[in-house]
Amino acid sequence: MKRLCLLLLCLSFSSFPAFGLELRGNWQQGGVIIGKVPAASQIEYRGKKLHLSSEGEFVFGLGRDAADHASLTVIDGNGQRTEHKFAVKQRDYNIQRVTGVPQQTVEPDPKQVERARREAQMAADARKGDLPLRFFAQSFVWPLTGPITGVYGSQRVYNGVPNSPHYGVDIARPVGTLVRAPAGGVVTLVHPDMFFSGGTLIIDHGHGLSSTFIHLSEILVKQGDEIAQGQAIAKVGKTGRATGPHLDWRMNWFEERVDPQLLVGAMPAH
């Protein structure tokens, strides 16, 4: 038997006691939703069962161009299915024109294209894991503070050439400024010099949610290390395709690009 709950508006927290479902997060494009279901229950999103922690917690992300609605199905211990539908807020994205980047990173030669593809696959592989970690449920914090010079979802035009959207938040700070872990996790990729992203670090927070830090001048951790929230993990740089020193912090739920700012909220005074 299947039941259907009414469509809900975008909420930061919602609870459905009758079904034992709890949710928090932003129901908008780029949002991350963290939830919990009772023991013996299962949860489906887009037709696939989500990995549950021992406490029944789960996480999923809404992409940059997510549709205007989403649904979750709770399957209780008796096999009864209840579908919950949610409105997803649509966003307007800015177009940014960036000049002065190295031209070879805008229109790379074939060898550079092949290198960039290999490195992109390395990063994709590092985000594939569904590690049984609960760090995704922590309250995320900013990895550093400073002027925000780029935001999630904006379309960038490099030296007059349209490029793919920007999927992170850029924070301008001098080279060498410490970057700290926004939440705990396990290091799944360390690379000193990727073609586009320069010094690159990926930390898996569990259940497919990961953080990527790029343009780094130095990385202070090793692949396989378990990281605590607030731990120093790297230093700001201007490596790869960057016009000046800054941290580009990106987040993924598996292949879905999500917005870090929706997890941390307003930046503290700096």
C-alpha cells in the first residue's frame, strides 16, 4: 500500500511524527537535506534506497538545476510505502566575466585536455564512495573567513570564452592562510598540482557528501587520514586556473554539485 503526503513549501526543518521522518536543510537548488527515519525503516530518493547510518540518518543533495519538486518515499517495517513531496525553490544565477587567467587554461592544447580529463576522473572517483561515516550530520563551519569573491551556480566567462558554471564559494585570503576542515571526514584525494584546480584536496564526510578544496599552495594531510572538524588541512594558494590567492570550496553529493553556503549560513565577522 502506498500513501501520499501533500506538497510542502521550502523548509529548513520539518518533522512528520506519524511516519517517523525528520528532515533539515534547504529545499532549493544546490541544497543539502539531512534526515532521519525510525529503526527498520528505509528511505528512497529518485527510486534508489539511501544508505542509512546506525541511527537511521541519511543525506542527499539537490543539484544546481534540480526540478521544482522532489519526493521521498518512506518504507516502514511492515513494507508500507509513504511518498512525501516537496517544492524545490528555483534560483537565479549570476554571470561573471573573468579576465587575466592563463590563456592555456582557457583554450588548452590537446595534451592539456587529456591531462585535465584524467585528473577530472581522479576527482570523480574520489567522490564515488558511500563511506559509513556520520560526519555529514555535523553542523558545518566555514573553513576560513574572508571576502567572498565567487558564489555557487554563477556562469563564468574566462577571457571572453564561456565556461561551465562555478560550483563553489571563493574566499579571498593571502597565500599561506590556513584552511580548516568544515566537518570531519576521511581524505580521499590529495593532488599537488592539477591542471585546472592546482593543489586539490577532497574530504569525504560520509554517505556520498564530500568537500573539495582547490587552488591550494600546500596540503597538510595525507590520503586515508581521518580528519576532525576544525583541523588545519591546507593553505590558501593561487595554483591552477586562478587570478589571485583564494580558496575555492566545493561540495558534492556523489555527482550532484551542491552549495556549501547553504550548509554554513552567514560568514562570521572577519
